[in-house]
Amino acid sequence: MAKKRKYSPSAGRDVENEMRRFERGTAKSGKGGKVKSRAQAIAIGLSIARKKGKKVPKQAAKKKS
């Protein structure tokens, strides 16, 4: 039985585009600050994909301290 995709191919393209912007140094965070890490760029790409309604798993619940 084939494995079901967790992320749509188009969601992957959104992340790819954001990674390119990060590598060029043109990626900005929500408040306009510069994106400083790969993980931050990936998170922004996934967030963009979610807003467009693409197939992306729900965001992990934030842990309470």
C-alpha cells in the first residue's frame, strides 16, 4: 500500500521559494525583520502554504510551561 503524502507538492514549492529568498537575503519575517535561520524560513513557507489552503499538517500545539 502506498504511503499518503503529508504535504502537497505545491506546498513544497512554497517552502522552496521561501528558502531561495532566505539564501538571497531578501526573506522577511512577519514584522519586517530579516530571517536569520533555515528553520524560520521553512516555517514561513509552510505558513504561506497553509494560508493558500494547501495540504499541510496542522501546526504543532504550543507547550504550556
